[in-house]
Amino acid sequence: MTVQYSLYSWDGIGVATWNGVQNYLRVFTDPDLFAAILNALKLIVFFSAVPVMLGLAIAATIRRIAASRLALVARTVIFLPQVIPLVAAGITWSWLLSSTGLVNQLLTAVGLEGITRAWLGDFSTALPAVGVIGAWVLLGLCTLLLLAGMSKIDPALYEAARLDGAGPLREFFSITLPSLRQEIGVCVTVTVVAALASFDIVYISTQGGPGNASMVPGLEIYYLAFSEREVGLASALAVVLTVLVIACALPIQWLTRDRSS
């Protein structure tokens, strides 16, 4: 039905008018709509690259102290953001990143008041600030997935590497990282989809502002369909977003699949 709606000009109530591919052309020629797609691609850096890389480092550290109580505490604290509703996370971070929030208070306390600002209300920092919130939410999931993958690696491989004189860094790049191909693939796929289909955090924290600085396709679709009553254009953008998600997810799955099976 969405594909069908995307070919019409329709306000959701009256008679629909055939529009052909004009809605799709507008998605790629309208600066605001295309900017929303670019913003979603930029969020991949924060939603995917940061949690996966940090998750690898944290999971490797926790694995080394697995027998201590600190490991259990670390797992709990890191995974906690994943079980918090995204609406609650967005509201909390909105307070933290406001002009009088805790972040600016800490910066002022250490003498960096010159860089304080309303992080979610500044054109240059709104999108990165949203990205930081997303990275914080997804870090726990990536860490636990990678930690679960590390627990399946044969300890004999590490013992053999140590006998050959390998250090922790060499062990990580020669044994741990290659053994986590599938787990990394799952993490990257989930986080990339979360970046492209982001809605909750953006809606709660910035509502796409200031201006359209943090607008993303999911939020733009919502505004077009329910505020501006351009159901056909919203449907076209939804179809483009779906194709974009598939185009990003399939190569990741292919690159990280188990070659030996």
C-alpha cells in the first residue's frame, strides 16, 4: 500500500491524484528531504562505528577480568541504557545537554565555559549530540554481543599465542577480532538500521531542529504524513528509506558471513 500511495498525490482524506514518479524525484531534488537522508547516513558514524569499536575494547577488557566482581558490575552498568525506554533516555539527555545542564556545568567547573552551549539547540552540534545519545544507548548491546562471541573462542588459541610471545594487542588482532566476524556483522547491521530508521531519540530531543539540522527520514515521514498531509510524498520517502536500509544491510551480512560454512 505504501508503494501504491507513493505514486499518488493524496492528503489522506480526499481523492488521490496520479503523480507517477514525481514524488520520488522530489525526494532527491528537494534540499530538505535529501538533507534528512544525509543526516541519517552521518548518524551511522555515531550509532554504529562508535558503539562497535568501543564495544570491542570494553568487551576485551571485561573478558580479561571475567573472574572478578567488577566484570559483573561493568556488564550491568554498560547494558543498562539498552533497557531504558528511548523516550526516557531522550528526555534525560535533553536535560543533561541543555544550556544549564550537567554537561555545561562540568565544563564550566574545569574552566571550559567558552565552549558551553545548548548542545541540542545549536546548528553545528545538534546532530552530533543526537549521535552521542544513540551511541550511549547502543553501546551496551554491542558490548554484550561481542562479549558473548569472545566467550566461545577456544582458550587454547590464546595460550598458544602467549607461548609464541604474543602480547595482548597481538592476541586481539590475530585471534579475537577474526573470531568475531559474525558477531561484528550482527552489531553493525543492527546499529546501521537503528541509525537510518532513527525516530524516537530525535523526536524527543530535538524534533528535527534547530531548523532541519537534525532532521532524519523517519521524523520527516511523520511530519509529511500527519502534519503537512502529503501522504504520497511521505510514502515515497518511506520506500526510499526501506531500499536504503536493505542496500546497507545486505553487503554487511555478505561481508561478515561465516566463509567456512
